[in-house]
Amino acid sequence: MPAACGRRSSDPPSGANLKFVQGERDRIRDLDEPARSEAIARAAGALRDGRLVVFPTETVYGVAARADLSPGVDRLRGVMLQPEQPLALHASGPEDALAGIELHTPVARRLAATLLPGPVTLLLAQSAEQLEARRAALRVARGVIDDGSEAAVRLPDHDIARALLDAAGGPVVATALGATRFAAGTGETASLSPDWTTGQGEVLDDGPCRFAMPSTRVRIGADGRLEVSPEGPLSEGDVLARLEIRVLFACTGNTCRSPMAEALARSIATEREPNGVTFRFESAGVAAGEGVPASAGAFEAALERGLDLSDHRSRRVTRRMVELADAVYTMTPSHAQAIMTMLPTAAHKIEPLDPRGLIADPIGQPVEVYAQTLEELEPLIRARLKELEP
């Protein structure tokens, strides 16, 4: 029988990371499109009827109920091993997940933007008034989607899960299958127990979970302080890395314009008030040689502005650089087009630094022209960094 989720020896013996035995069901991903859509619609109908659905995510299998229907919530609480535990609102998109949520700090805004969708549960501090307004908007009873001080939000990075949540017709809460009495056994031998019957609801079997462990719980206080659970696919270091905004400047040879832009951006960023979010700046060229120092004109003009290019060495733009960057700013539209051709999926974050046109190449010109280029770059970079602030 195919299995869904393995278990690490360091995990608690809760059955949260379990193997899910298929039985006679077909894996939903193996069905043709009409049959797959029918299965998802049938599961969504069960949720609307106040019944439960076992469904896959990228972390573990979950048991879901409609949060605004008391029969479903009561059924879910009735099968949980720890029914007093708060439930996370599960949603198919960021707007639904964060509906009614106040993201108080740059840290909260940045992590919501970079961690969702993903294998995380965000625990977001909210005022009592904000939580009351959210419950009213979603028509959810007190104590279902929050504990009175924070809201739990989950946006799975799993197409079947998100299709189910999108079709559910209302807010959905869920808990890990291993945290319910439907988990038979633990660890490597756990499966869906015989207690589950067709009367309980539906099962969507998608085979092995990608991560095979519970989601990482990331608690964000109203002051931006973080607490990251030691369990889960993302480590504390992974989460903290999302607080760094990476900016790549690109020109042709990476000896004049882009290294000056990189150095200038780094200097401008030092003027920011610390807010928990940082910047990292890099530069490269679409036709650069490797290891060439900054041009003499760029070096001298930068030095006059208190910028040091002595350690700069040119490098060519790579797909990996573009993938890692939050934004790629080029000196001309043709540079942007060249990088988009290299990696079309990143087109949304690649654009000329100057939206009105190009920044001319000063190569071979007197140092005064390089100084003029720096003057041209400064307001453009300031505007772009302001756009990127969370």
C-alpha cells in the first residue's frame, strides 16, 4: 500500500508524521481531470454539509472542517486528541488567509509575503478588537480560529489542498491527522484507522507528503519579535533568511554602472532605521568577464562619494542570482530583456532601474561623466528601495 508521511526520531510520538494507508482508494493525482475535479467537489460538499475531510498538504495529512459551521467544528473537536488546542485557518490564497489580519510590523509583512504559501503556520498577535471583527466577518464562533490573543494562519503549498480550500465555500480549519483518533498506530506503521467511515466525510489520498513532518510554527508578536518552533521543514535560520531583501543590479560588463549602483545602494541602506528587515545588494553583468576590477573612472568617482570599489570584481549574471533576488534592476531595457530570456519565470521581478528609459554607459568617458552617472543613480535607487520596504 502507498504511504504518505514518514517520521523523524526527534518528533514527539503524536502520530503527526504518519504513514497514510490508501486502502482501496485511488490516488487523486492519478485520476483524470474530470474524476479529480469530481473528487475535490465531493470533498468540498462534505465540508459544506458539516462533515470532515482528510486531505493532503506538503507537510502532513490534515482533517478539515468548515470553520463557520458548528456541526463540522464540533465533529473535528470531537475526534482531536487535544480538543482544547487552537485551530489554524486554512486558506487557498494570501488574501483569504490574511483577511482581517493586521500585520503590525515590517517583520510581519515581510514574512507573510515570503513564507506564504509554504510549510508554515503563522501565529500572528492581534488585539481583541481585531480578532472580534475578523470572527464577525467570517461568521466564526469565538475560540475557533483564534485563542483571544493571536490568530493561526496556514496557506498550504499543495495544489490539491488549495483546490479543496478554494471549493469549500467558506473558511476552513484543520488539524494534523496524527493529532486525531483517526490515526491508527504511530510513526512508520500509522494509517487511517477503522474509526473513519464514509459517514464521517471524504478522503483525498495523494500519496507521500513532500516534507513528511508538521509545518513550522512561526509566532510573530505585535512588536515584531519572532519565535520559531524547532520542528518543521523550515529552521529558524531559514525563516530569518526571509527577512533579507536581495537586490541585484545588472549592466553589461559589471565594471561601471552596476557596481556603482551596488555601492551606492549599500550606503543609502545604512540610513534606514533598524526594523528587523535588512537588504543585501549584488551586481553582475549580462556580458561580463569574470574577475575584472571596477573601471578607473567608476573607482575614482565612487571614491569621491565615499564609496569603495577596491574589492569589486566583475561577474556574469546567472540564473541562480536571479532566482535568489527579490528584485533585479537593470541599466537599460535591453539588459532586462536579456535576463528575462535567461529566466522567463522571473520576469515579474526584472525591470530597468529607471522606468523612463536607460542609464547611459560612461565607459571610457572622463571621471566627471561617471560622477554624473552616480548623481543620476541616487534618486532612482532611493525610490526603488522605498518601494521594496515591507
